[in-house]
Amino acid sequence: MATGRRERTTETATAKAALVKAGYRNVSARHGTGTAWGWLSFKVTADRPADCYCADYLDEFGRTGTCPRCRYAWTDQYNRAINTVAVATGRHFENNNDSPRIGGDVTLE
């Protein structure tokens, strides 16, 4: 984990470059502030599945929502992005109760 300002800048650039190389669009990455200083967060856009049917999907209560294919695709893309950033920056799980302090947001379009 980056400890100084220069290391944080380098880590942010490394994370962004890795996400772009992995094929994500609209990539942004930044570090937290205040008590979240050690967190690295990102936002990316990924492709929606070709067989998406969100426009016609109704859940068991009759509400519109995200179709199961897009939910699975989102989970897959989110996990892939977290792993991409973790490998590129060297952040990893220390033990079962710790996290690499990486947060992310994936948008499917």
C-alpha cells in the first residue's frame, strides 16, 4: 500500500493503466481522503451482455430491474477489475479479516 504522496500518485496511475489495458472504458481512479486515506477506488465502464433483456425484465414482485444475465456479468466484471487493480498495485489480502482496501464501481453499457 502506498504510504506517501508520490507513491499514491504512482499507484493511481498504475491502477488506471492496468484497467485500460484490461479493456475497460471511462476509467477513473483515486485515493480516499481523511480516514479513508488508504483506500484506492475506481470507476469503469464495461460492455453489457449481448443477450441482455433488462428492458423486458420484471422481478417476482412485478418491478423492473436488472436481468440475471447483467447481474452475473456485473459481478464478473467487478471481480475481474478488483483483481486487475490488486495485481497491478501489489495490494493483497493479508488475512481473512483484512481487505486490500480497493473499492470499485462498474457500469454496464
